[in-house]
Amino acid sequence: MCKRCGKETVVIGYEESSQLDVEPAKYFVLITKRQKRACRSCEELGVVAASLPPRVIEKCLASDRVVIDTIVSKYGNHTPLHRQSMILKRDIGF
């Protein structure tokens, strides 16, 4: 409604504003499932499974992204490891 004459107003465009925003880090467990297969007629071959994808640190419980993020924070952002561990505990709720 127009404040002056009281008639219905029409939309003639939009005003837009932008803001830089951030989402907090999200930690989750990544599960990789590989099929184990065996041939019933070739028992000497045993069980065969697909090989694991290559990792930055073999048999590490942390994913490659966690390892890379830790290295970038330590050497790129100059954040000591003890401070990174305190941040991690705070972010995951310990």
C-alpha cells in the first residue's frame, strides 16, 4: 500500500546485499566399505578384496584431510600442535 494515496504498490526490483559468512568445522567418521569376494570353485585363491586407496600416512586413523589441515595450520598459520589439539577438543565438545 502506498503511504501517500493508499493504492496497491508493485514490485519493480530488489535490493541485494552480500555478507561473508562461515560455517564451523564439521567432524565426522568416514567409512570406506570394500567387498570381500571368493570363488567357490577356486578355494586355493582364498578371499580377495579391493586394495585401499593410497593415503598420506598409511594405517592412520585420521583422514588425509585432517592430516593436511593439521600441517597447513602448523606451518602456514603458525598454530602450535598443542593449541590445535585444544581447538579440536573445543570444536568436538570434549
